[in-house]
Amino acid sequence: MKNPKLAVALLISIVFVATVETLHQQNHTLVRQLNQKDHELTLTQTQLQQVQTRLAVAENKLGFLDKNQTPVQVTAFTSSSPSSAFADGRSVAHAYAVPQHTLPEDKVVYVALSTTAQTRLHARMNDFIVLINKRSHRKTLAQFVDVTPAEPRPVVDVLFADERQAWIWGRQTDYYAVNISSANSPFKSVL
């Protein structure tokens, strides 16, 4: 009689220990998974904060472009001789032909501003100007390197190396200009 009670007690003890061990392992597995998910959450929150910061910077820059845009007339001009130079001494010979009716987004375009455009944009020589097409919203980066005197309208002259392309491109009135080199510009750190 003593043996069966001992066997039952031993069996109950073994089942109890096995159950405790199984629950202990499950608990450790759940704790590891919880720690892993907590780490992933922390990483995701950090990434979200970084994205929110970049978004705020981008919104600030877009707001600056929207707030400070000035309507301008963009005209094409060509150099009469390869030895010509801009007012700041840059050679005109390095100009390029702009294809069809678009300004390139991947190059810095050298421009001359009329005194009216210079005043409205509060631009100084070598400031960077963004030209924004009103219809397509394409943005072209330009550098102010020369002045066009005796022009009462806000005109931005873009140099074309090819006289034919300059003639085709002609005058475009559907542009805004923004001086991104101004003192309050959020683009200052980029330039």
C-alpha cells in the first residue's frame, strides 16, 4: 500500500515539476519576444521622429518657397562672342543649350537679373535663385552672375549657348523666382 502512494506522489511531483518547467520556458520565451518587440518599437519610434523632423524641414523649405516667390519674366539670351564674360568674370563659353522649352533641373543655370528683379528678390551677386515654373512646378537652380540694366520689368535672363534654342525658347512669363540665399532662408545650410 505504501508503494502505490509513493508512486502516485512521485508521479504527481514529476507532473508538477514538468508543468512548472514548461511554464518557466514559455515565460522566458514570452519575455524574449516582448523584449524584442520593445526594441523594434523603440527603433520604429526613433525612425518616426527622424522622418517627422525631415518632414518639418521640408515643409519649412516649401513654405519659404511659397511665401517668397516673385513673378518674373524669364528670357533667353545668347553670347555674341565666345570671349564674352559675365560681370563676375565667369566665361560665357561654358553655357549650354537648353532643350525645347524647359530649363534643366540637374544643372545650375547662370542668370542675369534686371535691376527690378534684383530689388524684388533682394538679391546680391552670386546669390542662388530658384526658378519655379507656374504650370509644371519644375524647379531650376540659378546663380545670379550678371545685371541687365535699364529693364523696368522683373526679368531673369538665362544664357543659351545655342542662338537657335534661345530664339525658340524666347520669353516665358509663367515663372516665379525665389532668392534662397537670403538671410532668413532655410536653404542657407545647403548652399
